[in-house]
Amino acid sequence: MALAVAGALAAVTVGSAFVFDLLPGSSGGADTGQGPSNAQPSPSASATSGTVPAAYVGTWEGQATSRESITIPLGTFRVTLEEARVGERVGTLRHTDIFGGICDDVLTLKEVTAKRIVTTSVGAPGNRDVCNQARHTVLLTPVGDDLVYESDSKDSGRPEARLSRIE
């Protein structure tokens, strides 16, 4: 009997955490919209108008890893995003590998949704021979105050990085 009561209590506690949004990293309850007046809007505060929401604009940086069969460090990713409409250049990716080598990609805005932006990425002219020049898709998804970068480029190890705003 005591085990049944303990199990029921655990289920109610876990369920309450989801219903009332009390998990670590969550907002801790209802959003009253009364945040600090100097706070930048969250990248998730986006519209589906076909333009980059202002909250994405800026420079973001973080450490990247491969998402292929084994996770390996790939170095630093720095993404700079500008205002753009679908079909226009939205920014750049600068990948500095663990040895200091640099490869640049040009990002073109492909889609804007309420949850993320989708870009097409291609190697910039003048890159070193070891840089991947092939066209691929990059997803930029807000997570808290950060952006998660995910690429489908198999030749690059399908990189992923959590990027924090630096400018």
C-alpha cells in the first residue's frame, strides 16, 4: 500500500512539473511580460513574415561538435546574422577549427517560422582547399537566450553548436 501511494505521489509531482512549467531552465510559471526594460527580446519571439526577426540579428558564438557516429570537437562557430528577407543573404558562419584554420560560409535565408529560421549555407569564395564548399541546410533554433546551430552537411560531420550572443 505504501508503495502505491509513493508511486502515485511521484506521478503527480512529475505531472505538475510539466503542467506548471517548473522544470529547471523553464520560465518557472506564467510569463507576465514584465521583464527588465533593457532585456533583448528572445529569438523565439519571431514572426512568420518572411523576414528575420530582430531578436536573431547580431553575432553569436559557441563550440561545435560533430553529430555523426562519434561526437568530436570541431572548434568555434561564429554566426553573424543581419536583417534579410527570404532569398536574401542573411549572414555568415566563420568556423575556426581546433588548429586555428578558418572556413567561411555564406548563409541565405530560406524560411522563417515561429520556432526557427532555416538557411542555405555554401562555402565562401576564397576558402582554403580543405573547407567544405557544398550547399547544405542550416537550422537556427532559439533555446533560452542562445541559438542552436544544426547543419545537415554530412561532409562536415553534421555539426551542431549552442551559440551565445556576443554582439
